[in-house]
Amino acid sequence: MLDEKQNFQFAVGKENLIHILIGVGLVALGFILMSGGGSDDPALYSEKIFSFRRITLAPVICMAGFLWILVAIMKKPRHE
């Protein structure tokens, strides 16, 4: 049990947490960009699934988000 004099502290600072949330947003944006492109009729073939946005842009944004999160976790927080 914590004494009244002890303060609870997170493992990462506020700035790091904000950067982690930005990285999660980038990953979510990448997955949103990957979605879609199919057709309503499974018998029809759609070339939309091979667009630049789904094949190149979205995975790059996802990887950037994962790297952003990694850097945010590893970054040493500033002392206030």
C-alpha cells in the first residue's frame, strides 16, 4: 500500500505518452488506407486492390507509426 507521501509515477512521461498516441494514430491511419477496394460481387475481379495507396502508401505509414512508437518508448524523458 502506498504511503500518503509517495507519488505514483508512470513508466513513461507525458511527452512520451503523447508521442505514443501519435504513433498509434499513424498505425490506425495506415490500416484505414489499406481497407476497401473489393467488389460487392465475389465473382467480379477488381483492380482497385492493387492501387498505390493500398500496396505502398498504407504499409509505409503503418511502419512509420510503429517506428514512431518505438522511438517514443525509448526516448529519455526531460526532467521538469
